Amino acid sequence: MRVVGIEHVYGANGDPVVALERLDLTIEPGEFVCLVGPSGCGKSTLLEILAGLRPATAGEVHLGDRRVVGPSRRRGVVFQQSTSLAPWLSVAGNVGFGLTLRRVPKAERAARVRLELARVGLTDFADRWVYELSGGMQQRCQIARALANDPDVLLLDEPFGALDAFTREKLQGELREIWRTSRPTVVFVTHSVEEATLLGTRVVVMSPRPGRVVADRRVDFTHSERSTLELRSDPEFVAFCAELRASLAAPAAR
């Protein structure tokens, strides 16, 4: 995925607010790229542009040889809130919703739904209504639904931000394991430098508004066989997080 000269302005006809300015980014297949930055720096706006849910004011996004001009099953999206789940469908119905729209044969659809439910640990909840699930389970359902369409890129906008600390850490470990076993290309928005360091193969730091890339760091903790709990106390992990915080503070200081 290539992001070329992306800019976005809100309220261009009244009191304009420049959210993104001259932003370039290349994401290679199989990378787990975490976007971090202060509130209002344009992280979610950028993710919406990557998803084709919001047109950029200037610049282009390309996935492979195609320009992104609107939503597509090639890009799966998981939001912070689970309100995008259909309350009139079961968990399995939600996971298979995109496959149903694409008229995937019933047997193939059922097999794919079973696979994704097993991957996120929801097999025993396939026939439940989504409102019967906890917040963490609803986020698992969103992730399974996105993965079921076999997207080229998985886009996640602070998917664990509204969860309690225990559930968040559990889902971080589960998402980390999903990436390690199937290696989807992931773009993950977060406010947490610890979360970005745990999950990402790259951490991209954005400046305060207007959002620009001020740091782009490679990281390899997600390849570690150690648990997320062990990694959090690793001196190298702590030092890397401190460096990221310094990158976040530097633009604000300037």
C-alpha cells in the first residue's frame, strides 16, 4: 500500500482545519504498522482514507496497482466501537455477512465462518446475538468478520481503546498470535506506545495537527516467543517505549 502526498482539510468552505499535510507512507505486504500520535493528529482520518471511507483533499492511496477510491473487501476495517455489528444477526451471521453479500456458496461460507470464529475463540458463541456478548467478544467478532473476507489489508482504529485493561491485554495477545500465524498486512491506530511496541513490526509516529510522519521505527518484539506480560518488563522494551515518547514530545516542543 502506498500513500502519496495525502492531505485532508475539514471545513474547507468555512473555517478550515488542516488534519493531514503532505503525508507519504509505504506499507509492505505482511507488515504490522502501528500509527501513534496525539489526539487530533489525524490518525483516524488517515485510516478512513486508507479504507476508502473518506476522500482525501489531495494525494492518492494505491493498493497494488489500483487506486483506492472507495470501500472494498480488499480492505477490512475494525472500529473502536462495535456499533457496526448488525444486532439482528447472530455472531456467525455477522462474521459471514460480507460473504453472503458476495454470494459465496453456502458450504464455503459456513467453512470460512467456522475457521474465523475458531481463530478468535468464539466457536461456542456462533449462535448468540451480538448484544449478548461482552465488549471484548464483540471486538473479536469484528476482527473475525474483517478476516472472513480475506482482505489484502486489515485496518484497525483503536479497536481495544474502550475495553478494560485486562481484556485489552488479552486481545492484544490474541491479535499478535493471529498476525504471527497468518501474517496479514495490518495498519493499527493507537494512542498507546506500549501497545504499538507490543504489536507492530513498524511504529509510525505522527505530529500534532496537521498530521505528518515525524518518526518511522522498525521494531521486532512481536516476533518474540515471550508473552506480552514478560515483554512489558524487558529493559529493551521499556527503552524503546521511552524513545517513542520522546519522538511524540519533540514535535510538540518545537
